[in-house]
Amino acid sequence: MQWLLAAALCAVAQTAGAPDSRSAGSCSTDSRSAGSRSLDSAGSADVRAAFLQWCEASNIYISPDVALQPSARHGLGLFAEGNLVPKEDVLRIPMRAMINIEHAIVSPSFRPMFLAIEEDPDVREIEVMASFLAHELAKGNSSWAPYFAIFPAELSAPPLLPENIREVAANDGTPEEVVALLADRLQQLHKAFSAIQRTLGPDVSWLTWDAFNRAQALLRSRSHLVSVKDEMGQWHRAMCLVPLADTFNTDLGDGVNVACKTDSDLHGPDSVLVCRATALVRSGQELLVQYVADKSRRTPTRLYVDYGIRPPPA
């Protein structure tokens, strides 16, 4: 595989994958499979407090007028605790706090495995990332542990891919062409998992199918497709997990009030993702982003297979 990140650690810019697979709950603007991100222990006050302390230690800025709270829309969300005006910064996340393919390349414990699997034609970047995320989640002492603690204990299908994904999707009334897409995605995931297992050998205890499947679902549903400017002024794009920015919920109507992009004055490892209010957000309102920045790619199929979001009934 060819990696485009040698010159510039992949960082932050356009929110394309955006936050995690969320269900609408009581929200009338979208609907998701039950349990796609239930508010379990990951949403407890203690877990949130520990995560926010980690954010502060990681130089992640959160506006004093913004709070991380349980959301009626789904799971956790970010809320205004004071009025926010257009163009006001609500979050600033440095690239160094994120998780991307570069971390897999430079990780002392994972780098030998990365070098072993990176050339396999059956393994794509997202599956390398899934392996690295599964590895970090299993460590227990990962530097991202407080961040991982806010991840949901359970995920829905999709983006999780159970063996009976065809049946699950068909029972939801999913169009046959989308069911076929999910079945193809499951087949590719099995192919990549087998290739990685074959390369790394049977003694890698953390690399189980369930862990690998969960990791790819987390990546698809929580990640941002982001860009970073290198020292030559060229922009590169890649998949990154962006702590705190991945707790934004979305709205399928006109409720979006925040947008995120890279600070163009910075480059390389000093890059920062900045999320700003795009409208007046009154105290108590939830902060909402587009999950797919490119409108032409924001299709019902994409929203369903990556986030489990269904359009509201007509």
C-alpha cells in the first residue's frame, strides 16, 4: 500500500466521516438502529470528567461555554452553557492528540506489525488502522485510555458487521443494493482479517474477529476525513480519530450550527482542528455538525452504512 503521510502526519481539516454512529433517540430529524451508541458507563459523570482532564492535559481547548453531556438525540453530545456567536471557537484539537495511520507507523509496539502487513494487497488503510486501534484498546495502558473510556460498549449493525448483516439490513427494509454493499464490505473485512492473521501468526491474542470488527466500526462511525498542510504548502487527507470532536451529534435538517476545519496558518505536527459556531447558539442548545462535509457524498446510503442513520419517514 502507498501511504501519503510520510511528509506530513495526517491531521485535521474537513469533517467528512465525523463523529460516531449515533441514533436519533427522540430527535425527529434522523433515526438509527437501537443500541447504536447507548448511554452506558461510557457516559457516566466520572468517565466524562476523567476524559475532560485528559483533554486538558493533551492541550485540547474546549470553550468555557461548552459542556459534554448526555444527549436526548443520542449518547453524549456537546452543549452550549452560554450563548455562542458565529465564528466563535468552541473546540481546538491539536493533531498530536489524534489517532491516525502515522501513530501506527511510529508506535514501538505496533511498528513491526505495521511493516509486516502494509504491503499486503488485501489490507487497506482502514483495516491497518482497525488493527492498530484494536491493539491500543487491548493494551490497558494506552495513552488514549481516558478517550477510549467514552467509546460505547455496544455498536449497532451497521457500521458493525455481524455475519448475518444481510438479514439484519433486509429486516430493516434496506434496499437490496445497500444490503449487497454491506455484504461486500463484510467479505472485504474477512479477507483483510485473514491476511493480517496469516501475516502476524496465531499468537497475537488481541487480534480477534470481534475486536477487529468493533475497531473498524468505531473508525467508520467516529473518524474525520482530515487534511494537513505540509512544509511545502501541499495538503494531504487521511482518516483520523479526533477526541471530543467525535462527540458532536448531527441533524438532517437545518439544525447544524458548527463547522470544523484545519487552521491554515499551521502545518505538519503542529496542525490544529478548529471547530467554530456557524450561527448563534443559545445556552442549552446542542452543538451539531454535518457528518459528511461534501454534500454530493451525503447520501442516505452513506449515512446508513457508516453511521446507522436512517432518514426520517416521509
